[in-house]
Amino acid sequence: MPASSLPSLSNQEVQAVLSKTYPLNAGAAYVLKELAIQSGLMRDLKAIFPHNWAEILSLAMFFVIYPDQNLANYDVTAAHCDFPSPPLSSQRISELLASIPFKQCEQYMKLRLACSTKANSSNYWAFDTISISSFSQTLNKVAFGHNKEDPEMAMLKIALLIDEITGEPLYYKVLDGSIADVTLLRNLFAELSKLDAEQINLVLDRGFCSENNFQMMFRNNIGFAAGLKSDLKIAQQALQEFVPQLTLALPQQHCPEIDCYCATKKIEWYSSSRTFGKEYSPFYIHVYYDLQRETSEKTHMTALVESFRSRLEKGNVPNYLVFKEFFKLKPSAKKQDPVAEKYQFYVNSWVKFTKSCGFFVLGSNEISSAPQALNIYQQKDVVEKAFNNYKDKYGGRRMRCQETSLDSKVFIIYPEFPLI
């Protein structure tokens, strides 16, 4: 057809057509809705939140599709997406967040826990915490504690349980920032005990390592793979036994599956009490020696020590546990002395540190194979990735919300979707 025979349109007519069209981000929304349906997530949301499940799901989908935006842009952005609910105003979002009681969130999480248990009873769940720095003067849970990112700032904590296979968050709790990790498992055990599950398996970091926690897991028939602190007696005994031979890097102790040297020791965990009497349980202690890890740890700590020296030269005393480990106040230090001259590097601490470089210890009541224990333990990286997503993509490094909306905002932002 010649160009001359084509109908001509005025600029006004073209603008009229374009004004009636707009881009619709339906593909991503469709995929997320299908995930919600197939995983049973939408079913459980409808069961617990029958009146506002669509709004909750829509907000969760918004954070997944647009991780760099905040809720102030929701109504405009949602108009171009195929979300389950119509766009919500800022006022409606605030009302929604304030109207979700944590008891309903807990009921929903119990359904997801039960669903994960039925899907794979031998699966391991990773449990860990994240610290969220905050300047808030109104949030009651903001307190000073062991802040992993900035020891000089107050914080609150979020404890999270994640299915290692699906990556779905199954349980969370917003906690006081001063609560130590080692004390958190009791509440988790109380929730897990309500499940009708034949076997529950947990992957735990060293922060949860204590004799009381191990004893609770033995008594509740909970399988675990846990990092062991080097100052724990059973870990010390295993290190004393295996460090001399593992540092020789003998070929027969090298495991190509995990590319490091390893050894295993089985002990009988013993306890005695009036309530339970004498108890014996098998406990496998796995010791690993990684040459690359040794080099990395020495390099990292050297750089950290040099940064401490630099801060002392500028008159600043670092408020870090590592600093207090390697730098001691001189007995002869005087008030008028420069800050850098008041402290001395403690060589004995450095020697102790270098002897332990490259070594780490895992414990398990179920896994007798060192390579298998390490593979399962390393899968807890799914929690670290989830925390990074929360902090970097969803603005979680600084929590900005009212007290009444704190739990519900964490609930909507985070535990709705498996990692994709």
C-alpha cells in the first residue's frame, strides 16, 4: 500500500489515543500470584486475614517487584500493576499496618511451619538474627546490645527461621535489641512444640551455642547442625586433639567434597537432673581446617588491627570487643598521655588468634559425616542472603515506623515470598 493512501492523523488525535493507554506490569505480578497459589501462601493468607488478605498480598508483591521504592510511591506504582487489590492510599496503608495484630501473624506463620513440615520432614530450617540500627526514641524495643554492624548505635533485632530448600521465611519475631542470641531458642522451641511434626531439624550459628540450648534440643528430639564456640568445653577438647594433626595437612585427612581437612569425634552428651534423671545422647564433633580460610582470617585481622592503630593515633578509642582483645591499657598510662601511648598491642592475644586461624567446629546430634554436616551448615547462607535483601533492597537498615506498625511492617515486607 503506498504511503499516500494511508490515513493521516493529526497530532491532537495521536495524543488522545496515547492518553488512554498506560504500561501494565502484569507479568511479574502474574508470576508472584502463581507462586502464592502453588505454595499455599494465598490459601493461608485468606484463612487468617479473610478481609484484607488481598491488600497484604499486594503490598508484599510491591516490595518484591519494586525493591528500591518505598510505600510513599505505592498508589502511583500499583496503578500500573495487576495486584490482587486496587491501589491503596497512604492513609489506608497506615490504617492497614496498624490494624494487623501480631497474634494473627503468628497464626499465619504456624500454618506455613506446618506446611513446610508436611512437605519434607527431613528438611533443615536455618535460624538466625539480624540487628537493625535505629535512632528512634519512641520504639520500645530499640536498645543497646551487640550490634553486628555498628556497636555504638542502638538497635532492635529480628529473629528469622527459613526453610533451606524453598528459602521461604517461616517464623519471625521482632525483639529487644539487648537480648542475647543464646536466649532466643526457648521461644522458638515453644512454637515448634505445637507442630505435629515427627522430626524438626535446625541449623544454628555459634551465637546460639550453649549447653542449655543443646540439652533442650536433645530433650525435644530436635535434630541440629550448629556452629560451636571455641571456648565451649567439648569444642576445646576436640581442638586440642585434632589441631596438631590437621595442621600437618596430611592427604588422608583432606576431603575433596568440601576442599578442607577434617576429623570427627563422637561423644556421649551426659546430663543429670531430678526431673529427667540421667540422660545420654550421641553428639558428633566435627573439626575443620581450611588453608584459604586461615590466610583470609589473618589478612582481615591484620587490616582491622591497623585501622585500630590509626584511630588511636587520631585520639579515638574504638568501642569493639576485638579492639579490647588485642589492645590493653598500659599500667603506667597517665591521664595526660596521648591516647595512642596509653594502649599497647597484646602479643599473647595475637599468638592465640593465629593458632586458631583456619579452624572451625560444628556439632550435631544427627549427622555423623563431617562433609555432610558442613554442606548442611553452609546452606544457612540462605538466611544471610535474606537479611541482605531486607537491609539493602527494602530499606531495613533504618526502621522508620510507629510502634503500632512495627511488627506488621516487618511481616508485610519480609516473610511473604520465598526468595526468587
